[in-house]
Amino acid sequence: MGVQLEYDASGELASTKAVARERGTTVVLEELFARWPVRQMDLKKNIRKEYLRAVAMVEQYAVICDGARITMSNRTKSGDPVVAVRTPVGADRLARLVSVLGAQMRPHMTELSAAGDPSSGLDLSLAGYISKPVPEAGRSAADKQYFFVNGRPCDFPKAKKLVNEVFRGYVPGKYPVYAVSIEINRSTVDVNLTPDKRMLLLRHEDQVLGILEEAVEQAVKPKETVFGVQMVQTQISAGGAGVKRESTSVPGVIMSSYDTQQDVANKRLKPQLDENFTPLKELASQQQQHKKQQQHQNVSSEPRHSAKKPSVVTLGTCRNRVQNDRYDWNSVESRLRLKQQRRERLQDESQRLILQTQEIDPSVAASGLSSNDTAATSALSRLIHKTDFAQMTIIGQFNLGFIIARLKDDLYIIDQHASDEKHHFEDLQRRCVIASQPLIRPVRLEMGVVDESVAIECREELERSGFCVEVDEEAEVGSRIRLVGQPVVDRVYYDKGDLMDLVGKLAEGQRGVRCERARRVFASRACRKAVMIGDPLDMARMRTIVRQLSELDHPWNCPHGRPTMRHLYRLQMPE
């Protein structure tokens, strides 16, 4: 038997009754914000975003709660419950993490652990799992990153930034998946900062971050590769003579017949040279003597100079020849002096321009800022909205590559190629439908519960990108999606990794997006289709390019990161 407890809107216990049920606890939420219609309307407006936030919170507790089985379901309009989170019975932490992330992540997870030094006053233990530094294990968004302190899910921005930087050092452009649990003395942690107690303060934060960085580095850095070495004969030539050495089975080491592996570990082997071998020092001495003899023979025909001889530096030998590089330190000193004078001139010029700017724009002087580049740039910054492109007046074309436009009292320089390229890129993103190749045998996908629900809800977005999927309602949660068609572009087939990349972007609430590989294809086509640097443009064409920027979602950069516009000059208005 169980007990059913009902609470009213104020949190007071309304009724208690006995019911028949299985072992466990069930929490049911109904009529949220029914007494606050404005809040309820906002919840319905952003229902999908709030639902994903609730699922993400329950996922964190599902990972960290040992000895508990957590199931979260959502009852849809049809009345059928859809399971969002479900952990196996009696599973360890890795199994619970895999149930949240999807079965495909199990071979890509690696363990990390560390401990503090109790003698230094830091009683700490760190344990968890992180994805391996391979592209297929990373995600396009930092949405599956869990931190726990003393069993409590928390937001730890500095730690998340640190882990992401270490991982992206090995896999640029990808974010890791991890669940890290930190057990620390409770007296050194303060969680009473926000009502949800997710923000915290640590007394030994720097030491904790240092231990975390070392643990992550040890977990994700590539391990040393072990390989076998065949028994081969090696011959090395030096100074025109051959040096024969015996074969070895130690990787990277050549052993002689009388050397043992212990000798190899303790010392570096010296080659035994043949009689015809000439040492480098003797060879260098012979070449110097030969050069002096030639100089003595030619000294009678050369005029004598009374000028002071420059300082000379002679570098060491390089293999079997002597290389004498002469440096005139007097000329080096003069070049350094000229460079210093040039730097001082540039500083004086910058100071003069700042003073002129203060005379042109009184707001700089009135702001009380000091005369430095950062303050002047901040004071002279101009706020521009993308709708302002439609209000710009075209002045003309500069250097067959840039458009000069005016907006009120400011002049702007616009990159004609980057601007037209961004227009074609967003047009391709919006209108293009990628062809799909049907599969003879559908592929069942193992995905996380949240990713699976996002893929089911955004099936039309997936089909626009060429991924045709079917939903098997009778299958287990996390394995309900089957891939029946995959996109093909320029005879290149996109795989499951591209699909997961697209699903990750859709889970963030983005719409009209493509996977990274398709985005690069669209960027390349837009670049070739756009107006090029060096193309002469008439006034009508320049107006069209500038007006198009006001209709774009992100008109500030081309898809390759090149800026489309820069502020050029602040016009001085006549008094």
C-alpha cells in the first residue's frame, strides 16, 4: 500500500489517502500557474524551451542519485505518456550517464579521478567520466556537461570553461560530454547564494580548479602508442664511411651485440667509426687553413682599407662543413635604434590624432576619459542596427572592392564580396532542400532521450537537410528512430555524426540551421556566386548589396568570419 498526498497551490497539504501502488515515489504536476494567467501564458509560449530545461534538470539528478531509479514522462495531447528520462535498475554511474546520453556514447567515455592533499587542508576527491578527444565523441553545443558538488547539481562556470578549453585544445570546434562529481568538506562550500542553490562559493577554488585541470588533462591527452619493431639491419653513413650496427627489438633504439637493455636505458650508444672517418673538428680545421692560404695569395691584389673592421661572430659547424656567418653588430645597433625611433613617432602620431578627435567630437573631452586608444575607441563607438543599412546613402566604390556609404554624420566602408556572399549564404540556408538517398536497410539510431524527442519534433527540419527518419512507437525509448534516408551532396554521403550535429543545434532552439558539413558546402557555393573583389559596380548594384544586408539575420560577418562593414570616419558638421 502507498499514500497519496495532495497539496494546494500554496504548498499546504490538502488531503491524504491510501492507494495501491508499487514501491517508489511519483510526483505529478498539474495546472501550473493556473492562478497567474500571465505566467501561464508565458509558459505556454515557451513551453518547449521550459520542457527541455526541466528534462535537463531531471537528467542531472538521474546521473548523480546512486541506488535510485528515476523515470520522467510527459503526457502529450493524445494522452499517451512519452518517457523523457529513464535510468536502469541498480545501474552504476556510467550506466546511468549512458542512459541519459545514449548508448552510442558508451565506447567514447573515459574515466577521470583525482584527490586533494589532506595535509594542505584540502580534503577533496574528484571522480567522473568525460568523452574521449575524438570528433565523433564531441558535441556542437555545451549542453551535456554536468557538475556535482557533494551530490548536488550546480553551476560552476569557471570549471566548465576550464574543461572546455582543455578538450578543445585536442578537438577544436567541439564540446566535451562529462559528468564530474566533487566531494569536499562542507564547511568550505557556501550554496546559499541563490534560491535554487545552484551557484556556490568555494574557499579553495583555485586549488580545486588546478586539480580538475590536471585530472582532465590526464584523461583526455593522447596516450603513448606501442608498436612492434622488426629485426632489421641498420646502416648509418657518416663522413663518407659506413657504420654498421646490430639489429634490435627495442623500439627506437639500436643495440650492439654487447649491450643489454639496461645499458641502453642508462646510456646513449656511441658508434664505432671506420678508419676512413674524418672527425668534424679536423675537417673544420683543414677548411679554415685552406681558406687562409687563399686569402694570403690574394692579399697583394686587394687594396687595404683603413676603416674599422666590423665585429664578427663565427657560428659552429653544420654537419661536415664549417659555416661562417658574419654579423655587423654596429649595423644591428643602428637598425634597433631606427626601430625605436619609428615606434616613438607612431606613439606621438597616435597622441596627436586623439587630441584632434577630442576637438572634433566634444563628447570625448566631456566624458573625462584619459587620452588612450581604448577610451577613445569606446567613446567614439557607434551603435548601428541592421535596419540602418536600408537608410544608408551610397557615396561610391573604393579600390574596386569596397562600398563607401554614409549614415547621418558617419561614413562606413562595406566589403562588397563579404556582404553579397552572406546574402547568398542565408538564401541557400533558407531555401535549399538537400536530396536524400533512400536506404535499402533502415538504420536504428541509439540516441539520448532529449535528442530523440527533439528529432521526432523537428522531423521536417531533418528532412530539409536530407535526413529521412521513421519513428517506431513500440520500440524502447532511446531507440525509436530509424534512419531510412541520408543526404548526399556532390556524391558525398552524410553520416550519423552529421545527423547528431544537426540535432544538437535544434536542441538549442535554433531553426533553419544545417549540419556543419552542409554549412561549409553552402558557404563555398555562396562565395563563388558572390560579387568578387575587383568587379566594378554601378550605383544600382551597390544599393542592392547594401539594402540586402538589412534583410539578413546576421549581416555582420560572412560565413567564413570576414567582417562586412567597418566605421570609417566621423564627419565634422559645420557650425
